[in-house]
Amino acid sequence: MTSTVTNPAWRFLRTLLLAAVFACAALPSRAEEPGWPVYGGAPGGGHFTPLTQITAGNVGRLQKAWEYRTGDFSPGSPGHRATTFEATPILAHGALYLCTPYNRVIALQAETGKPLWAHEPDPKLDRAYDQQHSLICRGVSYWESAQPNPAMPCQSRIYQGVLDGRLEALDARTGQLCADFAGSGTIDLNKLDNGGVGPVNVTSAPVVFEDLVIVGSAISDNHRTNMPSGFVRAFDARTGQERWHWSPIPEALRGQVGAGNAWAPMAVDTNRGILYAPTSSPSPDYYGGLRTDPLPGADAIVALNVRTGALIWQYQTVHHDLWDYDLPAQPTLVDVNRDGRTIPAVAQPTKTGFLWVLNRETGEPLFPVTERGVPRSDVPGEQSATTQPTPLLPRPLAAQSLTAEDAWGITPVDRAFCVARRRDQLGRNGLRSARPPRDSEQHEYRGIRTPVSIR
């Protein structure tokens, strides 16, 4: 695989992932193979497999069984945008399906790496497409008919969102476009009414539930005020007919604010029929003087009726976002055991380092939350929020305070200079570093024992 990911830690994790997916020398038998048929391993996410063949004791002895190179990467020459390989392959009926940064879908025989087919025709994504930070596709989705007709094409399908806003349906057996899907195999989301001006992109794998394929969008939310609204749309998996749509931006506000979109992967509670969408900041994301109305569906975990699109609940994690604090990851459905009872929950990681754990049915936090006072903006016209929600548990996944002593320097002399300068700046501005909750604020909750299991 070709990748331009530069962060060493992420590159190491990706290597382990690809090793686990691609390099098992002996796959389990069909009887015990659970597959990996959806992004995240299950409709509710989790990235978990019950397989036990690879363990901490033998992972160091794994040997490469095969490799496959897509060849789809930017040479860096003029007219070629950077490429980022972030696709997590899915595994269904012995075949691996993945997409490249150029949105070519490829099917491989899982045990040998032998190519089964490649996307035909090529989606012809513009190599100079500049409406996202890079050319990227995070994954594809699989669907199969409940009563397949072997004599007919497209009884099983692969769906992918093309970066430039197209939704494609491919025959999982051949890679050909399914002509019965919207009449051509493709839906152009940019030809729909998106309530604003500018392009709608797709970077994450669609959600498949029963006979619906559901897609969010990626919107450049810092280009203008009236960017497209962050619609989540559901289409008939066979015909491509739109079944429902939902937007975090009220219709009356479209044209003066946009985005709030779900660009990260979504999750589904298949038993309850609930779709969980992690939404992003509204546009423009770094200035909110023109968007003073409450927008509770932005920067929120949103629960929708997966069959109708009706809003069930929404929980906002950042008020009046001015920092591009999108919810950047797939929600994970978990069961929390508390006081002898099982609570269905959804866990949502965030850019702020907080892990929100909410009741899956009601959206109520399972741990105490405080509205903590925050500094006000002094930008003319800005009306920043006076408080921000802070969960007291679980403890933050990232540091929540920064002091002068945290300054860094190449040498001790450099560091001492930075520390002194930072202290002087804080003193002159009358500011103090933000702090996490004091121990006394969390003490009364330390006795809560909450075993968690991933669904």
C-alpha cells in the first residue's frame, strides 16, 4: 500500500493494522470467520474482532504473506494534489474491498492478495481537485440483497463516496457500475439542494442499513459564511431514490451559515434503528459574529431514526464553536454495567480530548457534566459562549491545561527564555492557564464502577 501519512505514531499503528488485516499467514476457517463487512468492524463501530489467532505472544513472529500496491499516489508535480491513504479495507465473503485516494475501488482475494477486479470505469477524480486538504477516501460499504437472483447483476454492491461529491454503487462481483442505481450507478450530491454555495465532498464510507445507503458530507467550513448545509441523506440501496434527509442548519438560517456536517464515519444501532452522526462546526468556523442563533445540531452527537431521518436527540459538545472542534471520529456503541443493570451507551471521542459517554436512547450523559466558565472573545462583533460543557469522567484523553512551565526549548537556556516570556505575557494580560477539574471536584464520582463492553 502507498501512504503519505507522515506522523510516525500513526504510521506505526497503520502498519500494525495492515499487518493484522493483510498478513495473516493462515486465515481462520469459514465457520469461525466473522468477517469485517463494515467500516469499524460492526455497524456500531468498535474496531474489535473476536478472533484470537493473533495474540501478544505471537504477533512478533508474523511474516508477510503478500502485499498489494495500488499505485495511486501523487508524484507531487504541478497539477497533482497530495494524496493520503486512510482506507480501512472491509472483508466480506473472502474478498477485501478498499478505495484509493483517486477513488478507485479494488477487490482482492483476502487469502492470497490476488486482484479480483478494479473499479471500471475509473471515476476520473480530478487529480488537481483542491476542495479538501488532500485526495482521500477512508473506506467503502457492502450491501447484499436479502433474496439474491444469481442471474442478475448487482445482487451484492459496494458503495463509495467519491471525494467530489458523487455516491457510486458498484457490483461487488465485477466492479461495474449498477445502472439501476439512479439510472447510471452514480448520484451527484452537488446537483441536489444543499442550502448554500460551494462544493459538497465525501471522504468517509457510507452507512448501509437494510435497504438504505446513508451518506454524510465533508464541507470546507472556513471559506465563506453561506457554505452548504451539512445534510445527511438516505437513498434506496437499489434505485438510488432519496428516502430522507436531515440538516443541522435550520432552513431559515441557510444562506447566512452552513456546514455542521458529518464528515467522519457514522454508526448504527441496528436493534433500535438509530443512526448516530458526529457533526462539525458551523461556517465560518473561526468567526461566529454572523451566526448568533443557537445551532444545537452542530458540534454534536446526533441520533436520528435510521428509517425516517427524524431527530431523536442531539447533544452539543462545544457551544458556539470558534476553533474547528469537529467531532472527528466514528461513535462507538457500548454497554455500560452500573449497579447491576446494563445501560446502552454511545461513546464519542473529540478533538478537545474529552470522551463523551451518553445514554444511547436519550442522549443523557452517564457521567456528571459541568458548564465551566471560559474567557470571552474580544474580537469586534463576536459573541462567544460564556461556558463550555466539561465531562468530569472519563478523565480527558489529552492534557487540558497549559502553563508557562510547559514551554519547550532546544537548550535549557532557550527553554528558560520561553518560560520567562510566557510568564510575563500571562501576567500582563491578567490570564491564568486553563485547568482540569480539581481532585475535590471528581472525588465523589471515583466510587462509580462502570465496566464497559463494546457491542
